Amino acid sequence: MNGHEKLHAALREFYNCDEAYFTGAGEANAALTPERRELFGFIPEGALLLDVGCGSCENAAFLNGRVRYVGCDVSSLALARAVQLKRPMFGTVQSESQRLPFRAASFDVVLSTYALEHFVFPEESLREMWRVCRVGGRIILVSPAYDDPLALPPSVGHWPRARRVGLIAEQAIRQVSRHLQPGRFYFAQVPQPRVLAGEYQPDFDAVHLVSAREVANFFKMMGGKILFERKRRPRAGGGWRGAVRNALVRSGIGEYAGLNLQIVIEKP
């Protein structure tokens, strides 16, 4: 078992043993956020929808029965909680995101909200989302993103300062490379997340340093059509710092920095 497989096994055990995690996540997701509301507008009425990394299926409640909702998560605890809460679901399946147990082209929409940062095998998971989405269907993703090299996830807060500085430098190099070489992919990982040290707060279990640029580049490489994505635009004012920020945005290097990943891809 290699390092990624050991990390995945440890997190899978955590997600299947810590019921308080999903209680807290459900409370944090009690309200429909503006970004979800906007992206849910791309979901056709009556669509057969797969929610990957669904947790306790809060999205089913937000979508309020207007789709045929299937929830998929690695945690049996989360799925049991969704059933207890009587979410409006077509069904649930316990499964890992990198090995979805569905035939190709099974779903009209594949959705994943605030889960991608927790996937130990993000590239494989994105490929699986693409595989199970039908031609003409849509993939909708929302998650934290770390295109700003200084914006490290809380899961590395316990690392020594020198190690965190080194990660910032690595992230800066990756971001420039993603801009200049859009066909190169890193899917950078957090090998020792803080949650495995016995502590938990939000995103102490983040193990994938999501890059909005990388995800967009990946689906373009797969042949996807970007229907919507959130990018930065130059802003007026801000002194010399604002001028530097605007220069980075115009160059393309900083157009995703400081933003969550919010993207809708159509599979032509």
C-alpha cells in the first residue's frame, strides 16, 4: 500500500467513524449559499443527477425534488443520516469517488460541492465524473481553491513554518506552470493533514490543493465546453498593490487567485 492509499484508508475510516463530523457539516450547510444557487440554475428540471461526495445530501434538500437525485459518498454514516432526515432522494450509494459503480453515460448532471478538496485521488475522481456523465450532460463543481499560493488550507496549519513556506513556493511554481503549460497537471496533495493528528475543525481534512485553473484546463483537455466559471476582473484603485494585482489578472496568472472553484462543464 503506497502513501496515497494509506492516506485514503485513514480518511475513509475517519469518515465512517466520526458521526459528529457530518452533524457539524450539516449545520454548516443549513442554508443555500449564493454560489450554489447560481450554479444550480444550470441543472435542468427532471435531470437524473449524481452528487459525488454528497455527505448527508444537503443538496437534495436544496434541489427540493426537482431532479432525480442520487447521492454517492464513501461514508455509510453520512448516507444513513440523509435517510433519517428524509431528504428527497432517488437513491444513495456508498462508493469511492475514484471508482464510481455506474455505467458510462448514466447521468444527465454530475454535481460535487465542497468535496473535491477531500479527494485523495482527484484526477481519477474527475475522470470518473466525466465517464458517468452522458453526452450533452453537465458537470458542476464548487470547492475551495488554492490558486493564490499564500492561501494554504487549514490542514497544513500544524506543519513547521519552513515546510509551509516551501509549500507556498511550490504552489507559486505550479500556478505559473499551469498558466504557461495548460496541458500539465499536478493535482497537488497534502500528505499529512491535521485531522489525522487527532484534531478536527473545518478543512483540517483537506488533502487536495484544488486549483481552479487546473480543473478548467483538465476538462478542456478532455474535450469539455466551459459554460460558466468564476474568474477575477481588474478593479479600480488600490494603489500600487492594486496595480500589481490588476497586472497579474490581465496577464492571466492571477485571474483565479483568491476565488473558490465554481465551474460548469458541458460534455459535447
